[in-house]
Amino acid sequence: MMNRSSLVAGGLLIVLGLAFLAGNVVKLYWEEWWPLWLIAGGVLFLLPYLSNRRYYGFLMPAAILITQGLLFLYCTWGNRWDHMGSLWPIFILGPGLGFLLMYFLGEHERGLLIPGIILTGMAAIFLIIFGPFSELRDYWPVVLILVGLYLIFRRRGQLRP
């Protein structure tokens, strides 16, 4: 009987071979399609988690590869590499989303939530200040105000007089 790892490795080699063969037959230009390999790698990292929820550690590389694959796909397909100067916070967003996914889909370890919030928040703020959402630049302090209000009033019922 074939073990699971041989089945996965064999299936992966078949898919890779078919993809490269299709690229030769249909004349795909790999310089335009290479980001899909990052996204596919990210999807492959999701498989262990989907087969066993205890493997939530695989969500981190999945989030990083998928997020950055999408960024590179946007830049490659739209010939928008000049936008990288304003989209660099996406590199911070990938690990932030990875920590958040590990927290929410894993065992709710606080040590995953804090860096997830910090990195995702930093990426959001940097995208607003430096990125394509720069028209919101003047209003980003509203986020600080809202977070401050949340921190004050979230445990309102738990505070002692």
C-alpha cells in the first residue's frame, strides 16, 4: 500500500510536469506567470492544516507565500513594478496575517495574537501613509483614537468603581 507522502510527492511531480509541458505547448510566458508558483506553494502549505487542524503552524508560510504571490502577480501582470515603492508594506502584512490565522484557526495562543495585530496594524498604517491609500493619510490618527476608545471601553463592565 502506498503511503501518503509518496502519493503527495508523486502528485506534485505530475502537476509540475503537466504545468511545464502545458507551458511548452501553449507557449506560456513564465516571466508573467511565475507568481502563481508562490501562490501554489502557499496552497500546498495549507494542505497539512486542512488534513489535521493541529498543524496550524503551516498557516504562517501559507499566508506569506500567498500574500506575496498576489503582490508579485499584481506587479507582473499589470507591469506595475513601479508601484512596489508604495506597496512594500505588503511584505509586513504576510507574516501579520500568518500570526492572525494561526491564532484564530489554532489554539488561540495570545503569543500569536499580539504580533499578528502589531504587524497587520503596521502594514495597514504604512499602506495608508505611503501606499495607494495615501488620500487617507490625513485621517489615519482616527485609527489610533478608535483603538484607544476600544481599549478604554472594552472591559467597562469589569472595572471596579
